[in-house]
Amino acid sequence: MKKRVLATTFALALSLSLAVPVASAADTPSVEFNVKNSEALLLSEPSFQVRNWDLYSEEISVTKLPEESFSPEFVYRLPLGVSLRLATGGVDDSFYISAWSDSDGDGVYDRRVNEIEYSVLDEETLGVTSLLFPDSHTGPLMMDQEYVTYLDHWPVAGHNSVDFTYTNPQPGNNAKISSAYLAKTFGSDTLIELSYVVSVDPVEYFTYYFFLTDEKIDPADLDKDNVSLSNAGAVVSAWAVGTINAAETANLVPDYLWGADLTQNATRSDFAGASVKLYEAMSGQSAPDVTQVDPFEDASDIIIRQAYALGFINGVGEGKFAPNAPLTREQAAVILARVYEKVHDSIPSSGSTSFADDASISSWSKDAVAFMSGKGIVGGVGNNRFDPQGNTTGEQALAIALRMFQNLK
């Protein structure tokens, strides 16, 4: 019955929604870009022919409705390299995402995603059953047919990249969605609608529209300087372009880092995801099909469950994983060592390393640091120092994962 209620709620949201330019929502939950001038991304007089779906029987089937004209007031282009930051608001606020793609090139955009709802804080509502319709099917669809995919997660996160669930949600969190991940999911030439529902009395709706393209934004137009783009549209430092391209080709990049700003510090959840992808690439085996209850109360991403099941990660105590905490260099070495042991064999014990700051390296990580540095997978930071408690950026984390894949496979 919940699905039917959501359909009604979504229809109400569409009928009452207020389409606003991104820059105008200063005093409400808003969407911001990682670009210097978002107005330059506005489409001129946008108009689309769209086909929607009618969920006419709760557990039986859905069918396409006739095409209709759709001309939202504001639509922003989303070339590769652009990401959206959703500034979340109150305890009960939520948002919906829908998407329409013209995969067959007939000029009509067919609805792909229906009824995805997320609450900012209430994790019980995360994973509401939603439909990702195949872009090639004309309908009707039976709810139990194999080609209907139920989305129990969506790539959003409260930290520096795209994730599958809110991790440690709290008022004021900034969720990010990259255009590259959206394009990977739906393909380019897709219209995205994001409706933000503010839980006030009366309820307010703010709706944003974005259009995915297959072009890349000029890095000079991004809100940070001296960066480039990878092939997939990730924001990277100039030195890392070739490395990240190779990591993308080797399938070492977890979904929530696809198209993200990799110049920012990697989080514990980022590297947990990278460890699973590295294991799959090195072993040729798929990560386990994890169905158990989340091992941590502050993280509900399937890839974190997989990293935990494989023995790559542990919590920080009191049932928490701290997914948004920065990853330290010695933590990265330990996770890499665990991946190596899972694929190959145990690493040797080592009483010390040759680094000048060996005394600062935690005892629980010293064997891993010694082994990984000896194999040339991790290095120092200058002056023969390892800096064990220093942070690792996303591009650095993927660079060492790539070295391990290339040298120790």
C-alpha cells in the first residue's frame, strides 16, 4: 500500500511544485553547482516531449501514458565534470528524483525512474521501492518481470562524493550527485527532475530540472583552479589524469566516486568501496552477495557491507564505522594489506619500518606499512617520512589501488 501512497504524494508534489533557479533558493534547502557561473548552464527556452508511466494497479502492472509537451521554466545543462550539492534542511524534509531518457532518438523522453523518495534524517524511509524502467521497453510492465529493477538505494551522500545512501545524516548535510554518475546510470540526453519537499506547515515544494549531456565542462569554469577532468568526468589534479583514467578502465572506481571531485580527502567509506573494487579486479571474483543486516548503525551502503564481510574494514567502536571521517595513510595501508592477504597470502611480520617517523606509526599498522612500502605501493611524503596520520585524497587512494592492481595482481 505504501507504493500507492507515494504515487499520490508524488503527483501532488508535481502539481504544487515551484520551479526555481538554483541561485534563488538562498533561505531554503537548495541546490548548488561546483562551477563559477551556474547561470551559464541555463538552457534557452527548454521544451521536451515526454511519456510518463501510470502505476494503475499496485502489485500488477504499469503502462506508458501518451506523450505530452513539457516546458519547465528553468533547466540547467549538466556536462561531465559538474556535480550538484543539495543543502538539506529540516528533520522531516525529503526529496524525489525522476528521470526521462530519449534512448531511441525519436524525440520523446520516456520516463525511466519513478517515485524515488528520500528523507533527510529518517533512515527507515531510505530505500523506498522504486522502478528503473528499461529504456527500450514500451510497456506495460508486470511488477514481477525480471527487467523491472527495484532501486533500494540511490547515489547520494553527505560527504565529498556520490554515495548510495545518506551516511550519518543530520540537518544541514550537503548531499552530492555527480553528472558523470547520472550519465553512467541513464546515459546522456536525459532529463532529471529533483523535487525537494520542505516539511513546514503548509508543505513547500521546490523543483529543479537538469539535462545530462555527453560533453565535458571546461575545467577553467569549475569553482577550483588547476584541475583537469578524467575520461569519466572526475575532477582531478593535472598529475592524476592518466592515473585516474587507468583506474576507471580497470574498474577500480566505486560508484560513489564516479565523476566525483577526487582532489578532496578520501573518506573511510570511499576507500572501503575502493577495496572491494580492487579485490574484484585482482581476484577475478565478485564481491559476496551481502544480505545481512548492516554491521554499523551509521552506514548502510551495500559496498560497505561487502568490505566488512570480506574482512577489509572494521568499525571505530560502539557499532559505528564513521564513514565520513577522513582516511589516514596508515589505515589505507592496512586495508590494502587485507586485500592482498585475501587474494594471495599473509604478509610478513615486521618490527619496524625504515621511515624516520617510524615511532609515530601505530603498532597495528606497522606490518602493513612496512610491506606496502617495501613493494612500492605506498611511499613517503618527503624527508623519509611516512606521515601515518596524514590524510589521503581520493586521487591518491585510487593511485595506490592502481599500483597494487598493476604490480601485485
